[in-house]
Amino acid sequence: MKIPIEKLVERLYGECNSGGWWEGRLSSSALSTSLAVFALASVDRQKYSNNVECGLKWLADNVNADGGWGDTPDSVSNMSTTALCWSAFSIADPVVYGRITDNTGRWLKERSGSLKPDDISAAIKTSYGEDRTFSAPILAMCALAGRLGKDESAWQFVPQLPFELVVLPRKLFRLLRLSVVSYALPALIAIGLLKFAKSNNRPSFPRMLRNLCRGKALEILRKLQPVNGGFLEATPLTSFVVMSLAGAGYAKHKVVEKGVGFLLGGVRDDGSWPIDTNLATWVTTLSVNAVSREEQGKIRRADDIRKWLLAQQFGKKHVFTDAAPGGWGWTDQPGSVPDADDTAGVLLALKRLGRLDAESVTAGLNGVKWLLDIQNGDGGVPTFCRGWGKLPFDRSCPDITAHAMRAVDAWYDQAGPALCLRIKAYMEKGFRYLCNVQVSDGRWIPLWFGNQKTPDSTNPTYGTAQVVIALAEITDSHLPSSKGNIVEKACLWLVSAQNSDGGWGGEYGVSSSVEETALAVNALAYHGYESAVERGVDWLHERFEHEHGWSPAPIGLYFAKLWYSEKLYPLIFTIAALSRVGKSK
């Protein structure tokens, strides 16, 4: 039996909020929960005892059979999350949770060689290489919890992050090639201050300099904090800041007070926390771009959605990243930051919503200019900032590049002559980048999505499908004729990656998921490949017929490679795929 697409569309509309747009629901996170629990306890264990105990119980109820934790309840155990949960249980009643702590210790010992501070520290640092964005905070929490030793010697394992550099003009940061990514300045400041406070007091020039910069760094941190207290709307980042400042002697600082307020506002009824408040802008634009195919532009409550999307555009330089006005972030909450993927999604959604009034055109063209300005020298498009640094999450990536190219192409008919010339140049550079980073067998590797079961945790199915979909939507005259060659290679790779059951995982042989299967079907349906498409569609219908299709897979990668799943992804991607298949017939 085939599930009518109308039923899926109705199900998706049933997930709208009262305002007419979508908020979605991110998976609960063991990593976020352990951090939030420990941060609240660091500020006032007694005052927040109910939240702490409920969070610890949730962690205990969701530990994996091997004694470790993954980022989501459906994730395999990993070193980072397990070390953080192990640290969180340092504040727990040993009578109640002693068995869990012992099992977790055995898991860590098997992976790091021992529970000695040197081995635990080395294992965590090895996981992240030169990027200290996440290794430094994890080690800081381990030290605060006494897991790296019971005296000041524990702090030798925590790197001194150069918080004093934040007093310099932001434009110099790119030249300094910091060991943390662009979005992690709050952690750089807070953990830098914590390490400074825990270090020895021997006089030295660096110590004198840092001492002089403490007040200014705290003031900069205060200005970076959004009104609701949540840095990037992220429970992990906010928790690291709160616990670090509390550990450094600033428990009563305004930043801590607001951070605690954010954490208390984000806890779920079961005692857990997600990694972020929501991806409302992202899932709304995905939903609009999916259902508009089926409903031919007659989106329900289109005016409400349009008005809401326009209200989310940033109208001034962003205090967090110094990003210029004109972009959109992933959520409507105050901690959002403009990024290329969401800006592209909104630009496409505004076109899909139908009527383009003067306000929409102005906003759209400003968004186009924002995307044009963020393009890197290699022709690719990064997530947040142009040319910031060398670390992975600041680099260009193919799926975002293709998405941005598709978006600016969609607005070409609204652009003036000068802007049209810029768009053409943008497309040429972007296409060259896509050619240069395509793997020899036809794959593209995405940045913010992965698969836990592939050998390197990448997700070439996601990346390849998204690039193929974007290139298929771009006006043919705006790309070289050689587009056909790279697209054909990509499609042949997708066909080769189809599993024997008819679905797709992150690559061939990896268990199939609704999200990856829907994306592959969508991409191949643009170019024929009827046999592969038909088998994929049959697999999707079978999953939804037995209700398995409503279960999301952890394919999303958040900041610092944290896994998440999003409730609406399976539904949205399947609607888009089935709509494309219907159009291709």
C-alpha cells in the first residue's frame, strides 16, 4: 500500500505552531544534560537540586548498555559525552549511582588505557586534534569535577586559552589563527579566565597581561551574551561558560545569572536538555520548500510565514561574529547568528511563498548580497564568516555552497545589472569550487551532517544529494555545460550507494534511514534513474506505512560535531522526494 502524499502533508501541517510556522523538536542530549546539571550545581547545588537530580536520573535512565553515552539516546557511546557524564556524576549520591559510575569508569578505561589524568587527557585531546574548541572545555569540566586529580595539579591538563586576545580588534582574529573556531569566543573567554584563576601565582609577563585584561574580557563576554542568556541558543556552550565563571570565582556575575536563567528555561519535563532551543527558521524553510511543490505555491498561512521570516533577518552587524546585516540564522531566538545555509533557505522560501511585495524584494536582495559577500577565496561558501581561519567548522563546504548558489540564482530576475554581474561571477567561482572538491568517485562530503555508522562518520549521501538537487534547480545558462559531467558522476555514485533493501544510508552498506533515502530519491528523480528511484520510493512507503518513518535518525552534526536528530526531517525530506518523483513522471 502506498501512503498518499496528501496524508504526509497534513501530518506536517499538524506540526505547525499557532503562528503558522514550524519549530520542530531536537532530540534530548546526554551531553547537554550532563553539562547543564553540572553548571547549575557549580553555581548553587542546593538551590537547583531538583533540576540536578532530575537530570542525573535522565542520564542514568539513558546510559548505553556498554556503560557509555552518545550525544543522543540513539547514538553509540563516544569519549567526549561519556567523559562529561562521568564528570557530572561526581556530584551524585554514590550510593544511588555508584554502579553507573563504576561501569562508566570501565568504559573509559578500555578506550583510554586507564583512568589516570594523563591518559584521559590524551584521549580527549586526540579526539579533536588542533581544534581546542571542545577539548579545552571538556578537560575544564573534568578538572572541576576532580576527575583529573584532586588538587591544583589537575589544571596542568587544561590548556590556557588566550582570553586576553579578545580585547584586540575583531578584524585581527583571522590573522592570529586562533585554536578555537569563530563561534566559540564565549568559551575562549570563560575557560581562559578559569584556567588563569586556577594557575600558579608566579609573576610573569603573560600573567600580568592577563590580569590587566580580565575586566575587559568579562565586559566583552557580557556584551556577547544575548538577552535570554543563551550563547548561540546552545545548552553546551552556555553551560561551559556558567561552570567556568563559577569555578573562577564569578558565580554572582551577571553573565552567570543570565546563563542560569537560560538553562532553567530550556529543561524538558523529563529532566533532559537538547543541544539547542530549536531550528525554527531552518525547519520552516525546509517545510515551505517541500510542501510548495505539492501545493503549487499555495502555502497555508503564507502571509504569516512570510512576515515571520522577514522579521528574522538581521538588520545590523552581529555582535557575536561581526557578520554584516542581511543574513538569517537558524532560529527566531535571541542567540541566533546569521549563517549561509539558513540565509539560502529563507531566500528560496520567500520565492516559494508566492507574492513578492516590496518588503520581500528588499529583504531578498539584501540576503543575496550577504551571500555574495561571504564567498571565500576558494569559491566555496563557509557557514558564518568569510576567511576566518583554518579550523574545520569555519571552512567552505560543498552542500552549503551549492545551496547558496541555488538561492542567489533564484533571485537573479529581481537583481539589477550590477548585481547580476556579481551573481554570474559568484556562480562561476562556486562551480569551480564544487568541481575541485568532488571526490574522484563522484561524492561530495557535507560539513554539518554525518552518519554515525560510516567509517569516518561522514555522510556522502547527504552531501552528494544536496549538491545534485541544487545544481538541478539552477538556471542552465548560469553554469558551464560541464555541469552535466559532475552531476552524472554524482548520480552514478548515489546509484552505487543504494542498499539491497532499496534505501540509502550514509554510504553503501550502512543501514538505510528515511532522511538519506528521501534525499537520494529526490536527487536522482531530477535525472531519471527510474529503477533506483522506484526502489527507494517503495522503501519509503513501507517505512511510513508501519510508522517507522516518523522516527528520526541522528544525522545532524551540531557545533563541535555533536550529533542530533530532528523530529521533522523524515517527514519534510520524504514530502520533497515524493513531490519531485510525481513531477518527474
